[in-house]
Amino acid sequence: MCLLCELKFSSNAAADTAHRWHPRRAFLLAAGAAAAAPALAQVNVGGSSEVRKLVPAETLEGSARQQYSQVLAEAKSKGALAPDGHPQLVRLHTIARRLIPHTTQWNPRARDWKWQVNLIGSKQLNAWCMPGGKIAFYTGIIDQLQLDDDQIAMIMGHEMAHALREHARERLAKSQVTSIGLSVASQLLGLGQLGNVAADLGTQLLSLKYSRDDETEADLVGLEIAARGGYRPEASVELWKKMLAANGNGGPGFLSTHPSGANRIQELEANLPKVQHLYQQASRQG
């Protein structure tokens, strides 16, 4: 997936686990319970690609639910799934509750998503959000980078943005059109072939790599969502400086398909003034 989502969940994740956790019931967060009023976007990311429509959203979200359940089941079997009441999981849930009401302006479907946030014990610097609002954080990214709540909110907003802007749906649609050898025009006349393929795409979601434009878009949309939730916009810059330091001179996360840390920081800094008033407004209301 993106830089924060680069590493796959693997069968040896338990070896990285700092604590043995008992099984727990998945935590659900309903976006509709606290829907925010319609708001004008402050960052400019343009419209969504029409190509994504070649993969049915409902089918892909169904595949994501299945894959997410498998990841949680594997983590649970290894004692790596945080239980209800775990302090770090409580932090994540608190942050998610503040961000979710600001997601529907970016994707109306999010109003009906059953958002889930789980914590997996692993040294991996990783976090991700599957289509349909299925979020996972690994303890490594919180502990090793010593993230405060504002910085966690920036990661969560970034990952939410990938799902909201349907980057996975677009990437998979483009890859399937290429592999099947069909033109977009012909597929617009009948989605059957791609629709059937979409049902088997869930296993690809954890290894998906986004484009440079996708990453920039997720940075900016995530920045606005977090600011609306009352988290410091400057934390986005602090986060990527930490990521840059953690990865040294490029590191495994900074692939050619992603903007460099310096470029991300520049782009975020340029957009801080656009969302500062949103943060100030949220702070006054809080």
C-alpha cells in the first residue's frame, strides 16, 4: 500500500509482538451516529478517477471485510490482537471518533461504513485502512516513533483518505483492465468480467502500492480531516520528519512510486494555512 502501509501482515508477525494479548471482539465505529454538516473542502485534490467505477465498490468492500477478518483472526491466534481496554487501542478509538464525522464529505458511502479500528502487536512501522473503513495500526509505528495523539491522527487521516478517495478501487481497476486486455470503453458496456474478478481481489489489498498522486492526495485529505477533528496541522510535518529519520537515507519505505519525505513535507507545509482555521474552530468547540 502506501509508505505507512508498505509491509504486508506476515505469518511471523507474532515474533515481533511485545505482549501476548487475549482475543477480543472487534470494535465498531458508526460514522452516521455523529455525521458532520456538509463542508467545503479546503485542500484541492481534484475529482476522483472514473476508472474506479469498473470495479464495483460493494464487491471490493466485501472482499476487504473478508481479508480484514482473516488478518484479525491470524493476529488473535498469535495473541497479537489488542483487547478491549488496552490503553493504546483506547487512544486509537478516541481519535477515530473525532475523525469519522468528517469523512462523508469526501465519500458519501462512508456514512454507511461500519468503521473498525484494531491494534496489532508488531514491531512493524505500519498502519492501513482497507476499503469500507477497516483500519489497523501496528504497535511498532506508535511506540518506535513515539507518536502523540496529533501525529497518530495524521496517520489515521491519511489512511482513511486512501479508502475515502477509493485509491485501491482505482488501482485494481487499472491493473485488471491491463491484465485482462480490455479497453475502458468496452468495459463500460458491461462490468461483468471485472465485477467477477473484484470478488477475489481482497488478498491484494495489503500489498497494493499507490501512485505519487494518490499519496499526495491522501496526505492533504488526511490533513484536513485531522484538522477538522481538532488535531494540530503542524503534526503532519512532525510525523513525516520522524518517518524520514526512521528510514534513514531512503529506506525500504521510500520507493520510487512514492514522493520523497522532503517533497511530502513541502507539500504539507504549503497547505497548513488552508486548514489552520479548521483546527482553531474545532479547538474552540472542543
